[in-house]
Amino acid sequence: MRATTKLRALLNSGRIAVAPGAFDGLSARLVEQAGFPTIYASGGAIARSAGVPDLGLLSMSAIVERLASMVDVVAAPIIADADTGYGNALNAQSAARAFERAGVAAFHLEDQTFPKKCGHYDDKGLVPAAEMVQKLKAVRDALHDPDFVVIARTDAIAVEGFSAAIDRASAYHEAGADMLFVEAPTSEDEIAEVARRLPGWKLINMFEGGKTPLLPATRLEALGYNVVIIPSDTQRAAIKAMQRVLAAIVRDGSSASLRGDMVSFKEREALIGTAAYLERGKQYSA
């Protein structure tokens, strides 16, 4: 079954899908092995893994290359972050085809001006709603797989206000978006109102320290949300763990004091499937 078909089946099941963020093949494997049905490929986390902030600094081709490497090592469908489509409607069409070729099941496109900013940063700018509508139509025309899920994101709450965000999201649904993503609601009332007023599938962004209050997945499902993304918590945890190991090496000359906080050599090789790769290689040995 294609990843796109898997994702649509999940969305049609009526159960909410929690999608933790991943940023490379290893983190994608860990999300899948933890039992999550879908994976969120966070554009911000991918940028930070390259050592740069979430300010639209990586090229579309760099993002697509990373996405393809993630798709190659997991079976769970991946929801990707396509930022603003990397330019105008024609750029967005090119990005849509590239993301589709990479094998992701969905992506979200946002209505910020280019270059974009993280959705929880201040001082964002938006393109006119009509421009975003045309960009969504262009993306839909570019895709070949009818099951590919197009997600429209609006950052209007922080720029134009809550009512404008609802109006924009409604227009994006009319333009052909399969799922709506209203970024950064600031209260539980706003979270509930988004779900109540908007048609179709809905996605919400939940992460520790953001502008949106954290609600349990069961509550979000009851409100009418279909997908919860948690973009960067895995990466933030990894950063903290690496800092602790590095501090131990500086202090002690080794990481022995943190042995219990690290996977073993064997555990690491098991989670990336080394034995299966070696066995498969034997099939082709002369």
C-alpha cells in the first residue's frame, strides 16, 4: 500500500494520529519503533540539524534529499513541511512534484511571506489570501497521486487575528486543501473554535514551550482534530542528552558515568537493522 493511501486510511479511521517530529533517518526509525502510526518531518528540526535556524535558509533540494533518506528507512507515512513552497505558485508546483517523488504522504504549505519564520516566532508576514489560494490550486494540479494529502497552514492568528485565520483557512479548504492547519492558537477556547468552525480534516501543532497550550490527544480527538504534530521535542531531548555526554567527556575523559543513559552498542545496531543489511548482502555475494 502506498504511503499516501496508508495516511488516508488512518485519517478516515476516526482516530487521532499523534506524529512526533523527526529530522533524519535515525530519528524517523525511532518514532516508528515507538509505535506511532505516522511521522512528522519537521522543517525546523531539519534546519537545526544542519546547524541553522528555522528561517527558510535550506534549499528545497536539501530538504527533499533529507526527506527521501527518511522515507527509505521507515514504512510509516511521513507528513512533511514544505514551508511556503519556496517561492511563487510555479516554485510550489516544483516543490510538490519533488516531495511526491521523495515518497512522503503529505506536506503542509503555509501562507507566510518568503523566507518564512518558525510559526511560534514573532513578526511574521503573510501573503494575500488570494495568492495562497492560487498556490494551493497550483500544487493540487502538480501532484499525480490522488491520495496525496495537501495540508494548508495559516499563520494569520499572530498577524491578522483569529477571525482572519478562520476566514483564510476556509478559503484554503475551498481551494482544494485536504487538511487545515491553523498555527499557534493561544488558548483552549481558540483550539476548540478552530475545530468547530472549520470543515474537513484538521491538524494541530503541540509542543512544550510554544504559544499553544498543551492538551491531551484524547481531548483534541474529541474536539475534532485528526493529526497532532509534535515537531521538535525529540530533537530538544537529543540536544540535552548530547550536551550531558559531552560534558562528561570533558570532565572525565569518557562517557562511562552515563553508561546507563546510552543505548548499548548492540542496541544501536539492532535499531538500525545492521544484521538484516548484512544478511541481505550475503544474498548477492559472489
